[in-house]
Amino acid sequence: MKTKIIQINSQRPDLKKIELAAKVIQKGGLVVFPTETVYGLGANVFNQPAVKKIFQVKKRPLDNPVIVHLASIKDLEKVAQKISFQSLKLAKKFWPGPLTLIFKKKKNIPSEVSGGLETVAVRVPKHKVALALIKKAKVPLAAPSANLAGRPSPTKVEHVIEDLEGKVEMILKAGPTKIGLESTVLDLSDKKPVILRPGGTSREKIEKEIGPVSIYQVTKKIKRVKSPGLKYRHYAPKAKLILIIGSLSKIVKKIQTMVRRYKKAGILASQETKKFYPSKLVLVVGARKNLRTVAKNLFATLRKFDEKGVKVIIAESFPQKEIGLAIMNRLKKAATKIIKV
Ligand code: TXA
Ligand code: MG
């Protein structure tokens, strides 16, 4: 298949281009579009064959459900039922934005969307192109991240092209995505709200609205996984990734001794610590004093190590506060080994 790649302005999206993309969706095709978190791979949520294609193209396991994207909170009733007061409060506060909420699904949602579950994950993205496309297509979009399953999510159109060119009808090409990590997935169906996947909306911000929230921990003992996406290795570069956890001074010392052993290892470092490593293969992911820069560059940096042909990446860890929780979640899932110092 020839993929149409169409450059589009993030601030003032050209309506003609949006119309073209909306037509593809209405005909049952797939369109990659930018959001504020990562690029998404969209299909008409009510079109079962189109949704099935998403799974084929991504090589995504069928039991891993996808997120439904709305243009506005007003459309929530089209896909969800039994909407609680608490979730409505959060939706009103954080939408459009990087928070995905889990609801009981409406019957008309194909089971592929929900990976066979009775629930559906929903969000309103904060990106003019995404919103214009959903509005014009006149249907909510089922859209996972636009990468091959298991790979780091695409934060730049080059990543999408690398993974999906020739497999989808259209790619809307805009600049790099602002946040760089996916939305926070929050489940409000139990007594205590649970973050199934930390992301762009911090736990601290959510707790300000609704009080204590717990973080879902996958342990090997749990057989039934609450969010099926949690059980697979994720966000992974081709290289092995060794994550070093501990106080910063110990992390630096450990990496300094490790590079003597792994001479060709790449080091994922921060602006503040770069100077401690003599290796040529140091990539700076961002600044510790502003963790949002780390979030924004993380996936692109992992892909960059692969481009350089690095076989082993030794990665520093980051404080787990605010967006740092999501950063560490992705690094742990990408890691083949974690060393505590
Ligand atoms: O920021 C984002 O969320 C991006 C952009 C494109 O919106 N999308 C994204 O989708 O990251 P995806 O498919 O890569 O991740 C969806 C996550 C998975 O961990 C999946 O298991 C979980 O949401 N999920 C989806 N539906 C669910 C459900 N009904 N119950 C529990 N978890 C669900
Ligand atoms: Mg994904």
C-alpha cells in the first residue's frame, strides 16, 4: 500500500487536508495523527474490520484494548455508560488532555476495541489536528500509539514512518509531540481509584481532585491482569537496556565502572551528569531540573541508540515524582535488567 504522508500545521490545520483524512476514516481506512502525547493510529471505533486492521498493522496482541478518542466530553455517552460523578469531575477538569478514563462500554463498541473486556478506555486529546480530524470524521477514533507493538511510542513522524509506512492509508505529519509519553490510564471502577498506567497527567494532580489514588503494580503472581497492556515488554529499543536505580552519586559511580566492562555501551544520561562519562556514546535525554524535557525526549532517545547500533544501553534513573513516575515506568518496562545501587 502507498501511504500518503501529508504535512499539516499543528496550530492552524488546513481544513482540506483534514477532510481528506476524515474520508479515509469514513471509508474504513487508518490514519496516523498527532496528539499532545504521542502519535496515534486511528480508525472509526464503530467499524469492526477497520479496528481489526489496527491490530494487524501494529502486530498487537488481540487482548490489549485500545483507547477511544473523542472530540468533546459531550460525546462520552456515545461510547460509555454508567458514568460516575467522580469520573465526570475528572473529565471536566482534565479534558482535553493526557488522562484516559475507564468506563463500562456501550454495546455498540466492537469487542476488539476493548480487547474482550466489558469496559472502554476514553480520552479527549489536546491537539488541534486530532480534534479537527475526530470532528470531521463524525465518529470517535479507536487509536493506540502509532508504533509497532513493543517498540517505543512515536513522538516524531520519522518514528511513525519507520514503523508503519506502507501499512496505513495516511500519515498526518506535524512536529514532535509536546509531552512525549502517553496519557495516564485511570480506573475508577473499584472503591479506590487505580492508575493502571502513569502518564501525562500526574498522580499529584489527580489526587488534588479526588483524594488518594493507588498505582497498579504488576506482580508475577497476578494471573488476571487488570490492564492487559501491562503484561507485555514495552517501549523497548532493540538494544538491551540496563537501568541503574539508586541515589544519583551512586548511579554515576556504578555507570563509570560499568563502561569499563561494556566498552561499546550507550549511556542514557542527563544534562547534569553527562560530564561524568568519557564515552562517546552518551545521549542526553533531558535535564533533571525539568523532568518534562526527559519525558519529551525519552522515546526518541531510545530509538536513537538503535540507530547508532548500540547493543547495550546503560540508563540512569529519575526521581519518581510528577512526570518522573511515568518516565520510570517506561524505563522499567524497556529494561532487560535493573540494578539497584
Ligand atoms: O496518550 C495516549 O494514551 C496515546 C495517544 C495516541 O492517545 N495512546 C496510547 O494507546 O498510548 P495505547 O493503545 O498504546 O495504550 C493504551 C493503554 C494500554 O496499556 C491498554 O492496555 C490500556 O490503555 N487500556 C485500553 N483499554 C482499556 C480498558 N478497557 N481497561 C484497562 N486498560 C485499558
Ligand atoms: Mg502503545
